[in-house]
Amino acid sequence: MQFRDLVKQYNVLKPEIDKAMIDTAASGGYIMGKAVKELEASLAEYVGVKHCISCANGTDALTLALKAWNIGPGDAVFVPDFTFFASAEVISLEGATPVFVDVDTDTFNMDTHSLKVAIEKTREEGKLTPKVIITVDLFGLPANYVEIRKIADKNNLLILEDGAQGFGGELNGKRACSFGDISTTSFFPAKPLGCYGDGGAVFTDNSEWAAIIDSLRVHGKGSFKYDNVRIGVNSRLDTLQAAILLVKFDAFKKYEVADINKAAVLYTKKLSGVVKTPIIPEGYYSSWAQYTITLENREQRDELQTFLKEHGIPTMVYYPKPMHEQTAYKDLNYPVGSCPTTENLCGTVLSLPIHPYIEESDIELVCGKIKEFFGKA
Ligand SMILES: *Cc1c(COP(=O)(O)O)cnc(C)c1O
């Protein structure tokens, strides 16, 4: 069994993907070719925003947004303590300071009370200027944008939605990557919509920021590539990846998001009463980047993971370490207990195999083994 079976997906889509790759090779337009513009237009339409600017990866997408807003030294950027390292790394790379915010134990997303406390504390200390909230749509579930938007408005902060895992998710009928003042996603192969290498995109309704980001991704170009009006980076999406994504995006829209939701519903049905299953609050729809259960303690989690591995079932721990405990952030001196929910989750979460092409029998096998572990078979 595969944790996320990308080869199975390729085998289903093979004729179209092979054609897309060969057509790109024959076209000669390897950089910013036709497929790039076509993909950007259809991604923007799907998400429901005016502008989509593709780029080299999801980390660059976040960086481009922070650069467009001139975030730098002396600025505070609020970010969940429970996320992939890149969500915070980009803040430090721009010279700003991440302020880690605890998460909600049910949704795994930024806890709004902790966010308010963190903003207040930062203001009281007076060393940093609060500027941006980076929200993360962890494991495919949009963050609590109803509350976070209110907090952002009240405190005059911008929202940068890190939708690397959230693409395809929804909140109250609106799609992920439309909730931030700027939003981003990643096309890393294992993300909900993945390509065959690295790729990413930035989304916004703001035409001025879109133009700056379009310039920044090509060396700060002005009217053309050799007219440089600002210091930028080289961060384009390859035409080849865009061509592959156009094929995969079709399948994503037609059935993949629906099918992975069916898989998640089946997991939850079979595991309820056995372990704590993921909670999708009213009005939310997940694209299931991960299906993550929560165990009672670290010992039980680790034993279950070993047991499943012995039976050929791959699982992952996303994430084993809170951001504030990362060695790279030891100078920020967060004491133990700074983000208690994150600290607890890191010791108790376990992500199970899930993807749009998983068989019912695989889910039954995984759930059967979990029940066997708990003596409930
Ligand atoms: C994967 C990921 C990123 C980074 O995306 P890359 O394309 O790998 O650079 C950023 N944030 C989150 C939450 C992610 O999961």
C-alpha cells in the first residue's frame, strides 16, 4: 500500500499526460509557454479571484507575497505553531520575525483566541510592528476565516493564506486560496493538486499587488525582461509542469476532490468510536491533503504506527515538532508550554494513507488493523 499513490494516478491519466509532455517538448516554448497562461486563467476562475500568478514552488509563492508587501526587519508576522516549516521560514528570510500562534485541537488550524493574545502581547512589548497573519489551511481544511478576518480588520493586519495543502477546500461556498488578501498554493507532487516536480501559485484580487508579483518572479522586470525596476527573483513555473497540471486539474475538478472526500467519509465511519477522527465543522469542506487521527498519548501513537508498519501500512507524523521547538528558532527562546495544544498534537497525531484513487478494501484493511490494535476487531 502507498501513502499517496501518485503512480496510480499517472496510470489513469497516462494518455493525456504523455501527450501534454510530448507536445510541450515539440513546442519549444519551455519557459512561460502557452500552458502557463492557460493554467493561470483556469486556476483563477476556479478559485474565484481576479489574478493567479504561477511560480516555482509554494515557498516562493509566500515569499513573493511578503516581498510585494515590503515585509522586513521589525515586522511581526503571526503564523501557526503547527505547520510545515516553510510557513514560518519565509518570514525569517525576509528579515521579519515570526510570532507563533497555538492551534485548535479539533481543526488543527490557527486558534483565534491565541491569535488575539499574541497580537496584544506583541503590541504591549512594543519591539515589533504587527503586519501580517499567515493562516495555514492545514491538511486540506480552510482556517477559520470568519473570525480571523474580523481580527485582521480590527488590528489593521493583512492576511496571507498559505493554501499549500488547502487547494480544493471550501468555507461557506467560497474556495480556498480566495480568503487571503493574498493567497498561495503549492504544486509539490503530494499536495492536493500536484505536478511532477516543484510548482506554486499566488492568488489575489488586488491588481497592483498582482503586477508587482508578476514583476518580482522575473527578476523585477519592468516593461520587459531586460528592463529591471526592482530586485526580484527567478521563480517561474515551467511550461512542462503547467501542461501536466492542466490535465491533472481537469481530473481534480471532475472527480478527485469528490472521491477523496468519499474515502475520508468511509475512514470516519469505520473509525468512529475507536480513535479521534478529523472534525470538519459546519460550512467547511476539506480537500484532504491528509487524513489525521489523534491518539491518547505519544506511546500509544508510536506503538500504533509501528504495528501498522509491521502490517505493510505506511503512516506519517505531520508534524513531529512545534515550530517554536525547531533548532532554527532556538534564539527566539520560546519556553516549553508556549503553545500547549501544538505540543500535545505533535506527540499524538498520525496521518493515514489517503488519495483519490485509494480502494475501499485498502481503507477497510487499515481500519481493521487499527481496530485489531485496540482489541476491538
Ligand atoms: C508544502 C508546503 C509549503 C511549501 O510548498 P513547496 O512547494 O514545497 O515550496 C508551504 N506551506 C505548507 C503548509 C506546505 O504544506
